Amino acid sequence: MPPWLLGSLCCVLAARAALGGGSWGEKEEEKLIRVLVLLPRDDAYLFSLGRVRPAIEYAVRSLRESGAGLPPGYAFQLTYEDSACGNRALFSLVDMVALQRRRPDLLLGPVCEYAAAPVARLAAHWDVPMLSAGALAAGFGAKGGEYSHLTRVAPAYAKMGEMLLALFRHHQWNRATLLYSDSNPERSCYFAMEGVHVVFQEEAFHMAVHSFDETSRHLDIDDVVRALQTGERVVIMCASGDTIRNIMLAAHRQGMTNGDYAFFNIELFNSSSYGNGSWRRGDKHDLEAKKAYSYLQTVTLLRTVKPEFEKFSLEVKSSVQKQGLHEDDYANMFVEGFHDAILLYALALQEVLKIGFSKKDGEKIVQQTRNRTYEGIAGQVSIDANGDRYGDFSVIGMTDPEAGTQEVIGDYFGKEGRFEIRPNVKYPWSHGRLRLDESRISEHTNNTPCKSSGGLGESAVTGIVVGALLGAGLLMAFYFFRKKYRITIERRTQQEDCNMGKHRQLREDSIRSHFSAA
């Protein structure tokens, strides 16, 4: 065969191979699900990459080994990026698209509200499904626009508000004091209480709201408790376990644990880091704390234990311990949630493929994640029509004050909206029903003048009132003129130092908090 003919034949064969290889490569690309996981590397967070990654990979491995979780030939490709619980999450997503010239097929995370907000907007714009065990603030419940592609696989704070509403209806209460610590950057207790506030506000409940910084050196717990005495008799609290214990000790010493007050403690994320309901510390205050905790009930996520969950917990624990992390709770709400997110996406993708769409049809996949119930690692998972997981919760109370035994005394099932109290439960407050003083609202909302005029004549009193009103009017006019003049000048001045504080971030990220004005 002449050399030129042999060369031509080789070129033709090479071209055919290249064409065939390209077609094969396109098919492989179509079945490769690119997942971008956006979580912080910092292990100070309960949802750090080191804690959650083993759970995600456990779910992927389980789907692959079962052979039924994903359509034939489909596989996950996982990419992990540090969200730093801030803007880095958005930068990582943009960098991935800019450098690789392709968008991810699925976003897992972020968790922190301020990190999740801009990522969720971009996910909606790019038609990419976003599943998270975080972004639990009430503002993310508005799924009609910029958060349309977000599905929350952990109960949002408003779901906990619905549980507390059912509890209040059971006891026929309509008044509460909300007390929370607003000290950590992610502001978990702030957003948790916002969820409760939104639900209670819709029912026209009367609420007194108090916040404090539990990390402050100047915090006086006795002052915090004294402030509670000017509010309502049902107190809902969110803070660290040690701070809750200090509050209960102070309340006990100030005579508030005699049946006139009911205290509820929110234990966030099924983690001892927030609101640990145990009174025991092994110190000199244990006996006093045991008495105080007989008037405290703890709200936590309902736990159902399956044989598979035990295996999952041990494997996650082993993986996390290899990284040098040793703690009490390895399988918290976030760890379980991101495992279940993988399962939910696989189910939704199967449904979308059946009706002729592909992994690139993000909106169709998001629709299939909603109004769905499936089996998660710790029990049944139900997602509502808005893309939010129903919350199942338990109430833990002291059933034996002498021994200090704490047990589940009631359960709330979110999908049914049903609250079930265990039989033979005895409440610590007086005669099984807390006395709510309806007149207490006048103590901090009634600004009417005193009836007595101190012996002054009617005309003198009238003159004083009119003069005071005129003086106040002049002062207000001067104040608003000065304020407007000052703002006009400031707007002309270039602002070199931007306030990067948490309240400014809240406005910039447009989470649209309903709680800020409370």
C-alpha cells in the first residue's frame, strides 16, 4: 500500500474514532451530575465540611450500591468549597462557572443565612436546584421569586413556631416573652426567635422581646431575669446550654420557680451546643439547678431511631474522629439533612427523566422535590408545597423532680399539625394551668396620664399640657430639620468606612427579616 494511501486511511480512522469518542463523551457528560457543596471548613460550625462530608458520601455510596437510587449510568461528581459562612460561597460558585465554563447541576448549601441569600438568587437565575439543611430564616420562605430554587431539607424556624403555636393552643395561652442571645455571627437564636415571632404575630399574640449578648463581659444574668419579670409569664428562651442554666438558677433565686412562670428552652439542631436541657454539671449548683429545671421544658427535634441510622452514625463518627474531632453528637440535624438532600435529588431526577426532561431542567427538578414524602436516614421526611420540610418536634420535661429525670412528655407532628401529650403528665405550674394576667399589658404599653393631678386646678393642668405639646412640637421640628440637613451633607460625602456589622449585612442580603422591628 502506498505511504500516502496509508496516511490517508489513518486520518480517516482517527477522525471516525474522534467523532465516535465525542459522541460517547457527550453521553457520559449527560449522566455526570456535578454537585457543588458550599460549607465552611472551620470546624467551629456544626455544619462544617469535616462533619457533613462523610454523610454526603455515605448517601452517594448507598445509592450506587443499591442500584435503584439513580438511573443507570448516572453518577455524582462532588466538589467541596469553603463557604466561610459568608461571601466566599458566592465567589466559589461564580469561579466554578467562569473557570470551567459550566454550571453545577446541584448546589448543596450554604447553611448560614448571609451566605445562602446571594447564592439562592443566583441559583434561581441560572436554573440550578439548591438543597440545604440551612437557610432557615423566615425570609427564605418567600419562594415565588429570588428563592424559587431553594428546597430546605431541615425544618425552618417558622416550622418550630408552628409547633409552639400548637403547644400554646393546647394550654390556651396567647402571650409570651421571647428571650434570646444574639452573639454569634450566624445569629441562629435571632433567626429562630424571628420564626416564632412571625407565627405568633399572625395569631395576634402579645409578645415581649428581650435580647442579650452572652459573650459580653458585662452581661449580668440577674438583670436579664429581672427584665423577664416585666414581661409575660410564659418565657421562650434560646441561648447556649450553660447560659440557659445560669438564667434558670437566677430565676430560681428570684422566686420565679414557684408555679407562676413557665419556661421553655429551644434546643437547636439536636445539638448540645445550643440549649442543652440537662441541669447536671457536676458542680456545687447541681441541686439548685435540679429544682429550677423542674419548671423548664425543652423543645427539640423529634428523634426516630432506625437500624440503618445506627450504622450511619457509627460510620460518620469514625470519619469525623479521624479528623481529630471528638464531641457528643456526631449526627446532628445538618449531618442528617445533607444526607437526605442527596436522596431527595435522586428521587426528583428520576421523575424528571421519566417525563422526558434532563438534569439541566432545574426548575422541573425543583418542582419534583416538593409535596413529597420519602424515607430519610433517621425517619420519614416530608417536604411541603413550598419546598420546606415539615418539622416533627418533642417537648422534654422533668418527670421525677426528686431524681431529676427528664423525659419526652409530648410530640408534635408537623405534617398533620398534631400535638400529642403523653399520658399522666403533671405540669409544674399552679394547678395545671398557668395564671396569665391579662392586665400585665398595661404595665408596658399603657401610657395614659395618672388620674391624680396633684391638687392643681383644671385650667392649670390644661395650660401645662398645651405648653408641653407646643414645646415638644418645636423640638421635633428642629430635630427633623437638623437630621435632614445632616443627611443631605453626609450623602455628598464619600463613605470610606463601610459598616460591615451584622445588621448592615441583614439589609444588604435582603433576607427581609420580620423580626428586626420587634
